Amino acid sequence: DAMVIQNPRYQVTQFGKPVTLSCSQTLNHNVMYWYQQKSSQAPKLLFHYYDKDFNNEADTPDNFQSRRPNTSFCFLDIRSPGLGDAAMYLCATSRETEAGGGETQYFGPGTRLLVL
Amino acid sequence: QKEVEQNSGPLSVPEGAIASLNCTYSDRGSQSFFWYRQYSGKSPELIMSIYSNGDKEDGRFTAQLNKASQYVSLLIRDSQPSDSATYLCAVKGDSSYKLIFGSGTRLLVRP
């Protein structure tokens, strides 16, 4: 089945120790998104790739970076995690065109990050 | 600031009842509307999408859209305890492919 896969599902890191979360997809979608979700809150978009073009949200801290080496994979790097970065990190994908439209975003299972 | 508003709940209904979840949005140009279900500790799962005014039915779920009132709702018929989850309303504008999420409504279905 076509899907969005995230690894690891759970990640424990130490305060200030860099961490990388990964996302892969078999849907061949051209747009990949990274969201941060804290308890009882809506998912918050951090950034997304439209094909190879990186699009950062204005309020995303510099501590968060992303890489998309190819269509299938996308990585979220947190350079110096703080306690406030503990959250669920969600990867999503969609197929979009320049004309826009109502394409659905499909979410991976998420990675829960704990910062000690 | 484009916003999507939902009552946080919890909305508590007995098993077998109809659960009605509501969502309003501020961007009148919004064209695409989605309902996601999210179980505790899990990722959002698409339940319904709707693009035109009126009702759209899929099994026990009915999405209703009223663009004039900037209002979208989700009805769950014959509610089951397994429907207990947070339901996220998400909206796309006509000039963007990004989703704007509401904060979700927590639904509790009592056996």
C-alpha cells in the first residue's frame, strides 16, 4: 500500500543534542510538509517542500531545518533541542499543481520527541 | 489572519446517537474543507473532504458545507465508542495549498 512512513516513532534526546527525524513516502507526491503538534493543540506547520523548493513558515525557529534529497525522502533536523521542542512531529504529503486545488494531505504516523 | 474555529469540547453523546461537530472559518475565499480524526497519541486520519455547498455522505459520516455562512459541520450517525477521538477541521484557501487547522473538538461516545 502507498503510504507515508516516519522513523523513528519515538525519539528521546538530551537537551542541546542534535536530532534528525525522517519521513519517506511511496505516494509520489510532490509536496512534503513537516508539522509540530503539542498536546491538545492543532498541528502547526513548520515548513514544506514544493518539489525541490523549500518554504519556511515565518515563525519557525532557526533551530529547525529540513532536507529533501529526493522526491521520496524528507528530513527534519533539530539542531539544539530545547525542552519546549518536545512534541509530536508529523510528516504529510500531497500532490499539488500550480493551478491549486483541493488535494488531500496524507499524514504519516508521527514521531514523538522527548527532550531530557 | 486566516482562522478556523472549533469548540474544544468535550462533546459527550450516548452510543447510537448523532454527534454533530461544527467548524467556522474566516477566509471567505476558502475552497476545500477536510475533517480529520485523531486518536490520542496518533496522527490525523482523513475522514471526509467537501468542496461544494450542501451535504456529502460516506457511510455513517455526513459533511455539510455552507460557504455563505462560512460554516462546515460533520455529523456522525449511530455513534460508537470507537468514534471517541479529536476531530480536526482543516481548510484550504483558493490561493494556497496549505491547510489551516482548527484546534479540534474532542468527542466522547458513552457506551
